[in-house]
Amino acid sequence: MARGYIVVGIDGSPSSRLALDWALEEAGLRDCSVQVVTVVPRGDEDGVPVPEPEAATRRDVAAQRQGALIGAALAEIGSTKPLTFKVVEGHPYEVLVDMSTGAHLVVLGSHGVGGLRHSAMGSTSDAVARMSACPVVVIPTHTAPVSMHNDDRPVLASAGAEDHPPSGARS
């Protein structure tokens, strides 16, 4: 029986696929499930709410992309751990911080589909790393595929790790 869960945020970007791969492999090491979430903004680029028909289309498109990304990752990695997935409307960092309560980890790519660059991490991963209720692992955008879990696996930032060492950490 799986114990606990890892939350992974995906948005269709290359770094979110790397984050999903990493989370699936980590779930195997921790013997836990994975909760995959894609967050769709409630409004347009200016924050203006969009009408329901357009919002429903955005959710449907996000769900299709999410399903394709998850299917490809599962086919490559072959994970057998329980996995749930959902598309949620809201602000990405707020949804992810809320989902961090009770999670072992939150795993994110360093930069998503938005073009804004904020230091070494994107604005969402930066905000989640600062406000999460559990450790946050941020996978760099430009890294080799995460196919082997070892002490050299790529991690850009790991907030809260002092309280929850990674599975590969040595005492």
C-alpha cells in the first residue's frame, strides 16, 4: 500500500516533463503515490475573467495535454505507483502551496510555459519553494533526462530539505 504522496505540477513545458519523470521515479523509491496537477488561470493575461465557454475549452485542452504528457512519461519510466491527476483553475503557486499540505514533496520544473525568468527559477517555482508546507524540489530546465535516481541527480533547489532529507541522502 502506498504511503503518502508527491505533488508534481505540470504545464506542458519541457521542464515540467522532467519534473514529472523525477517525481515518478522518486515515488518508486519512497513507495508513495503521485498527484499530478495542471493549473489553468481563471483569467486572461491581464487577469480579466474569461467567459465559461472559453474557460471550459482551456480546461479541456489542459486535460488533453496533461494526459498525453503523463502517458508518455509512464510509457518511458514504467512506474506502477498510484497516480491521480487533475486540472484546477486558479493561480499556480496558490494551488500548489495548498496541495503541499500533507505531501512528502512538491516537484516542479524550474521554468514553465511563461516567458518570465526570475533568477534561476521561474516565478511559480520560486513562490512555491518559499511558501510550501513541505520540501520542494525544482528540476532545472536544461538537464539530461532524469532516467536514473542516484546521488548526482539534478536538483536546482530543495527548500525544506533540512527537515525531510531526500531519499538518496546519506547520514
